[in-house]
Amino acid sequence: MKIHTSKAFKKYGVYQCLIAHDQNTHGEGASTIAIMLGLTTRQADAAINAWAAVLASCEVGDQVHGVGERFAVEQHGSRFTIRRLPSNT
């Protein structure tokens, strides 16, 4: 099991990075995503890239950690999904 972390996850949250990447794969640009998420264009780019890095190297059982968030990577068919884990507190 590998734990994925990044500055973007710590600053913007794992879920927000996932949403940014998802919107980008559906054709939205960084400036549009930035407006939707309340980020600057550079921040949106960093969020997109952080989640893309996870997808490039993740395996089932890995975890993604950010601002008080923990998610587990699972696989359902040919798709990777994440499941929120209980917080440490």
C-alpha cells in the first residue's frame, strides 16, 4: 500500500483535486475550473496535476491523504474509485 500526498491535496483538499481533474477530462479548462472551485488558474492546474499523478501510479489498496481527509483507492471493473475513510480523530 502506498500513501499519496501532495501540496495541492494539503492546500485544496483531495476531493477538490479529484473534481478539478474530472472536470478537466470532460473538457473544461483550468480557468473555468478555477472559477467553479474558487481557485486561481494556477491553483486549478496544480489540483488537476495532483490527481493526474495519483491516477498515473495508483494501485488498489493505496490511500490518498490531504487536509484532514483520507481516501482508499478501490477498483470496480475497469475503473478506479475512491472511498472516504474515517478520520483519525
